[in-house]
Amino acid sequence: MSDFWYEHPIDIRFRDTDGLGHVNNAVYLTYFESARVAYGLQLIDGERLEDIQFILGEATVRYIKPVFYGDTVVAAVRVSRIGSRSFTMEYQLRRGGEVVTSGSTELVWYDYKNERSAPIPAEFSQRVREKQGGFPA
């Protein structure tokens, strides 16, 4: 699995495909979101969406090969950078051992009560280091 610590299986649904039979480009962000939420809950020992205190600031998707209904894919995810108020997650969608899509998201730690960014707690950074063994080179 290289230096991606967490894997999340993805079911390719018929509704995810377009008229050409492959997964529509916009759906990949939903796949990343599913992996991000699952991994995020593990990182914070959370159980509900309300436990997650980070929001999406930016997303990038690199389409490498098409994915089709019936394919079996896994989303691999890792935290690659932690700043003072934001952090980066990187993703790979894999079919077999082959990377078919990659991308990243910039996530902002967020104070919902005051509606603004907030400092990332030291506990979160420590938990990422424990789970992943640090950050990729």
C-alpha cells in the first residue's frame, strides 16, 4: 500500500456513470469525500459527522484511466501536510494495484460556532503521526 495508511472500498453504482458508460468526472469528488469522512472519523475517534471539525477548502482531481460500472475500486487516503489551520489529504483510487485516479483536498479546521477557521489541535497532529508514522517524503 506504499505510504497510504488508510483504504476505503468504493462501490461503483450505475447512477455514477454517464452516457459513455464510465464514472462521471464529478462523482470522483464524492468518492474522495467518502474516504475522507471515514478516515477523518478514525483520526478523531469520532462516530458522527458532527464530530468532524474540518471543512473542504479546495479539491484537485487527476483522471488517469476511466472507471466503469462493475469495477472494484479502493480509495487510499493519507494526510500529507498539517499547517496551523489547514491540512492536506491525498487520494488514490485503485483498481487492482493500478492507480486510476488521484487527487488532493485542502481542509480547514473550522469553528462552527464562530464561523471561522481555527487552529488545528495538537492532538489531531499527534494522532495522524501515530496512525501514519509521520508524513510522506
